[in-house]
Amino acid sequence: MKYWLMKSEPDVFSIDTLKKDKTTWWTGVRNYTARNNMQAMELGDIVLFYHSNAEPSGVIGIAEVSKLAAPDQLQFDKKSEYYAEKATKEKPIWFCTEIKYKSKFDQLVSLDQIKHDPKLKNMALLKQGRLSVSPVTEAEFKHICKLGEK
């Protein structure tokens, strides 16, 4: 099993929306490294759900990979802001995974907490801050979960 961090702006798609919907396809990612990370995901991998562009930003809960990467259908929709002119059904460019809700933390683990915690100083989140899908070590995952408990 591997661990990941996935970012979403809470006013676009929040942990509460995922809880209500139960699952979602993580569409609209247009960064090659993030896409490759989703393609590396396996069923049952665990995801830290991160609220970005929020006050404060931080990890708010846990999801699980419920379906493997598949072509992001938005790349074929000419009306979508995520349309990719060069993508074809035979040669898609963008992929997404489906995740399902697992739990919400008692308290958000803020980006500021993460930045100042020596146990988290090597997180990919801090090294590639703009990346929307990044790997997390098991130790980082467990530590963040502890911080999210009351």
C-alpha cells in the first residue's frame, strides 16, 4: 500500500462533499507529475485529503483509491475548461483516479503546522508546493493522522 496527498479547493470540492457523494473521479488535473502519480496509484492506496487555497490550508481527512487511473473524460469535452485539443480516445493525455471517502479529521492539520514539524520537513508537499497530487511516506501519513486527532 502507498500513501498520497491530493489537493482540492474546499469551495470547489471539499471533504464534506466527498463524504456526501461517497466517491469522485479526481478530474481536471493538468500537471504531468500529478497525472503520473495518479497512474501509479493502486486500489486501496490511502489519500490525505488537503484543502488548498483556504484559510488555513491543510490536511482535513482521509480517502482511499477505489478505481485505478482511467482517461479523464473532460479532456474530450470541447465545452470544458479542461479540454485538451491533442487528446484522442485512442491516445488520451490526461488520467484520473476515483477516490472514496474514509474519514474526516477532528481538526485540520494546517500547512503552517506541517512546515514547522521536524518529522514532516521532507514531505513532497513542501518541496513541490504547487503539485496537486504527491506521494507521502507511511511515517508522514501516520504522523499527520495523529495530529488530526483531538
